[in-house]
Amino acid sequence: MSLIIKISQNGSSQEYIFNKLGPILIGSDKRCDLHLDDPQIEAKLLEVKISAGNIFIKEVGARAEIYLDSVI
């Protein structure tokens, strides 16, 4: 099973495919599973994981609003 994470920023988007179900750490830290090279993004921003068929998204260090499918 794979997990696809789509990141949209400044009018463009990119998809990332992960063959693990998590946790997947997203942030600007180079050690994150999904490294976002942006100085305005926290070192560790979000954690995503799948458990029992459910997707869990946890804010780890968000200072700004995070949108999921255009909803805050």
C-alpha cells in the first residue's frame, strides 16, 4: 500500500509517494521524510500516518494556517 501526499504552494503542486504508512514527518528539516525547502515552514510541521484504514494528520509545529483540501 502507498500513501500519496500532494503539496500545493504558490500556484503549483507536487505529489510525493510513500511506500510506508507512517508516521511520515513533513517540514523544513532535512531529516524529515518530506523535506520542504522553505525558510517560512517549521522544521517539523506535520506528521501523517495510516492506522486501521484511517488517515491521521497531526500538527507538530504549525505557526500558520494549514489547509487540507482547501479547508483550514
